[in-house]
Amino acid sequence: MNEPKPTPATPVAVNYHLYKPCNYRCRFCFATYRDIRGQLALEDALRLLSALREAGAEKLNFAGGEPTLHPHIGALVGEAKRLGFTTTLITNGARLDPLLDDHAADIDWVGISVDSGDEAVQAELGRGKGGHIERSRLHAARLHALGIRLKLNTVVTALNWREDMHGLLRELRPARWKVFQVLAIDGQNDGSVEPLLITAEEFRAFVDRHLDLTAEGLGPVAEDNAAMTDSYAMIDPLGRFYGNHRGRYIYSPPILEVGVGEALRQVDFELQRLIRRGGLYLW
């Protein structure tokens, strides 16, 4: 990737949360979209991808809910690749295999969400009812074989901040390990996240415990609550930019109505914050 020279209103990397439904019930999920009904029609979603690319976006991250449940995820991933995006998918793995069967050539990165090496902890957090780690192992092996880069996403909570994940990281061998401090968002996870919240010191203890993995290329890319705020260009299922403003989401007008630049200016996204958290890398 050439060194980008974005303007303040250029969404170089975009997280498109294209679909609300999910087959898991993660207690800390900050993308439940309780206040949203429906999603863009396929035609409008394709128009949105074109508008983002024309505005200078380079990396498009499909997220949810669970994006593999979207009825047109294959068409969207294929179009994103055709437009020249670096394509990424954040998934719990529920329906990843069928998508890879048909669209492996259209996917550059897959991010799998794994918060613990203990299935009981995963289940208590809401990531399925068992088998999530084993399924993630199988997915990691397949992604490596296909030449698709693996990203591992871990949310650090009261249930796992004391954990040592060296063994699992060395087994899965992700190209990038994102480690997030659990984040409370009013209207998204309030009522379920509170017992899972941790202090900045507890989060740092988890990160520090794994810093030695950096020498093996597996070290954590850590984001505490402050680093996550206003540093992501996020789009909701209705095609609006949104951001975290004082612990609650604010939404732009629809991008297809007002344009990418104007919609992005309506939320609190700051490119420099994205850069400071390491959001620009050789993807």
C-alpha cells in the first residue's frame, strides 16, 4: 500500500456494519443497533461502496451484527474487491465456510473474534454455547491455506483480563491481533455490559502480559476506551456514518443523500486519532 495522504474528511479505512442480525448474544456487543430497523437494499449498498471508493476509501471492513448472515454478503464482497478495496470481514465464523467456498479470491483479511482460550468463558460472554474456539482453529487453518490474512479480535473484560493467551496465539498465528478494552455504549450494551467492565490498569495488565509475543510477530495491537473513541469511520446498516459521542452513538444523514464528505463531517471521526491508534498499516 502506498502511503496515503488523506484529507481530514477522507475515510481511508471504513467499517461497514451492514447487518443487524447475529446468531450470538455477546454481552459486551457495542453494535446491537437496538434503535435501527432494516438495512440498505442490495442496489443501494452497492452504490454506497462505489461512493466510498470514489471518496478515497482504501480498506473496507464488513462487520455486523454477523455479516456472513447477510443474504447478499457474497455479492457485496465481490463488488468491493472489483472496486479495488482491500477487503476485510469481521466474523464469529458462523457461516464463514460457505462464503469462502465461493468468494475466497475476493477476501484479503478475515478477523475472527476470540476472547478466551476457555470455552466456558466464551459461552459466559455470549459467544455461542461451546465449540467456538475449536471452530476458530479450523477457520484459522483454512485461511492460512488459502493465503487470506488472519486477524484475531479479543475484547478484554472482567472474565478474561487475568488470562494468558500465549498458547492460543501461537496456535492460530494471526497476522494481526487486536485487543480492545470492553466499551460501554448507552443504547447498545447497557444492561448487560456493566459486570464486564474493567479498569485501565486491568486492561494494561492483560496487554503487558502478552507484549513478549511481539518478538514473534504476534504481539497485541491494544486499544483502550480512549483510543477507540472517534477513531473509526463506521457506517450503520442504514448507510449512515456514526460515532461514539459521550458514550452514545450519533448518526449522520444517509450517505447516499448528502455524500461521503458531508456525512462524515456530521460525526466526530478524527483521522489523526485513527493514525495514533495504528489504524494505518500495510494491509
